[in-house]
Amino acid sequence: MIEHAARLDASTRRVDSVRLQECFGTGAKEVCGDFAELWFTTQDPSGAAIKEGMVLKRDDDRFRVYWYRSDTLFTELTRQAERAKAQSTDQQAEEQRLRLQGAYTQMVERDPSIYQYPVCIDARVSRSVMQGDLMQQDQVSGAELDRRATACSAELCLTLVGQKVASLCL
């Protein structure tokens, strides 16, 4: 919070409004005491206009920052949430890839002829690209994949749908 305020050009900070309040917040989060709500217009180092707001609370005859918001803080919090979501999505994709690779390795160890059919990378499973029904991992065989490949005009690859294996024509 203080970092974001410090990044702004303090010499450009202008008070837009000041409002004294006895209580701050709503419902169960309402806190009462001596509060002052201040809103500023300031600039970042590039000269862009930034809105800032803060609530000060008086405790023991000293004012302390109780709450602070600014356009730059909101932008940073939004970016952090987007990065966390992207990392979570990347992590899920990596976990899915590892599960698929593990299942593929087990199937190839059981029947080496399966090796001629690669795993599908970044493929969307849909009825239009599936060759045959989903199979249990222990039911996948080179012979069954050869049969399905004859009906496929492109390349046959394998992926997981839950715990089952799908053969896709891509």
C-alpha cells in the first residue's frame, strides 16, 4: 500500500475531497471511531492522472492510515490476480500433461505397438474428432488403434478424458 503511494509524484497530489465520519464500512464490517476520508488527484512519474483515496483513523490523538486505494494499486492487484490465475492454469495443464505421459508410458510398456500413435498435444476432445468410444487404459491395444487409424484420414493420437483414453483423428 505504501509502496504504491510512494511511486506517485507527491508534488502533484491535490485534495479533491475530505469527509469526516464517525463510522466506516458497512454491515458486519462497520467500524466506528474518528475517521477522515480523503480523495486526491495525483500523477504517476509519467504524468498520468491517478485517483487516490484513503481513510485515516484517529487513535490516541494520532491519525493512522486505515484504508488506501489508488488506480495503480487496483491495477496491480488485478494483474496479480491474473498472474495467479495463469499460473494455476499452467499448473493444471502441466499436471494433465504428466498424467497423460504417465498413462501413455504404461500403455506402451504393456503393448509396444502403441508407440506408433503419439499423445495429442493441446487437442480439444469432441465427438467430431474422436475415433470410436473412450477406452479403459488396460483395453488400449495396438490392434485396436490400427483398426481406428484405418478410419482416420489424418493422424491418430491419444489423450486422456478423465481416467479413460480417447483416440483422436487430427
